Amino acid sequence: MSDPTLVIGNKAYSSWSLRPWLVLKQAGIAFAETPIVLRQPDSAARIAEHSPSGRVPALIHDGLTIWDSLAICEYVAELAPEAGLWPADRAARAVARSVAAEMHSSFVSLRTTMPMDLKRDRKGQGMTEATAADIARIEALWADARARFGVPAGGPFLFGSFTIADAMFAPVVTRLETYGVAVSPVSRAYMDAVLALPAMRDWTAAAKDEPWEFEP
């Protein structure tokens, strides 16, 4: 079996690319990266060479192309069941999948007014009433998962050990950091755990070193 290839956008701005990249790293799966600089005249054509949706990320493995972040994460969980990318407990796993799916489909205001940006300090920017409501819902999700599953399991992440749910929220963690959003102590501790992941540190360092800078 060959190593998969993950097609990604700019690490500074592509939140959807970060999610499966982090899952692959946490699963210990070797993979190649095909980076495509976004917002260039040839970006759409280059992405279309790899992704039928015309978007990044896309995972290419043994002749198969998967072009959705959550679907890629699910695929990786099947490739590496020993990595425990979903909780072993049925109830925890159901909630983790619900949390991940809500992140996948919701929080439009947060995405719009506080786009991921790992190059600049944007403290005090982007807050609207709708964005504040999105953040309140996210903090409620985090607090509930930590209280019901994470703390009893003895780990720092939403369900104790790292899962796909944490990967789905990793770009949100960077947003709250970038925009200097005040959060609860529970959220702060969780954010610190995500930011301390070696893979997360590697992604952030690479993002800061990218030569391209534009509005995300």
C-alpha cells in the first residue's frame, strides 16, 4: 500500500486543510503533501487537477480520491483504527460525531468575520452579534464534552484523548487565539492543549514561514 498524498491550501489560511492534516499526523500515517497557493491565477486549475470538487483538501490514496475534510478524517480512522480517532465508548463516539458534524456544517458567521489567519494578530476584530452567538455555542459544546467525557477519561481533549472532533475544532482554536476572544477557563485549558500538540506547532510554524500574505 502506497503512502497517501494530501492536497492542501496555504497553511496560514486553509482551515479545512488543517483538519485532515492534523488527523494524519496524530494517526502516525506517513503522507506526502501537495501544497497549492490559493488566490493565484492558476489556483483553480491546479486544484482541479486533484479534486473533483475544485476545492482543497483532497486525499489521494491507491487510486482513490476523497475530497471532503470530514470524509478524509473518517477514511484515516479506518486506515489506522489503533489511533483511536473516535472514542471507543458508543455514547462518547456518537456525541463526538455529532460535535464534528455540527462544526462541519455550522458557524457561518464565525467563519466569515473571523477567518483563519496564522500570520497576523487580529485582536479586537471580527466580533458581531452573530459571531458571538456562534462562539457561545462552541464554548457550550466544549464544556459539555469535557464535563461528560474528557475529564472522566483523564485527558485534555474533548473526549479525553485526541479525536477527529478535536481536529474539526483546531482551526476554531486558532481563530479565537488570533482574534483575542475572551473565553472561559475550561475553553482556555482546552485551547492550550490543542495548541501544544507538536503537529499543531509544526503547522503553525510552517504557516508563519510561508511567503504569501493576503486577506484570508
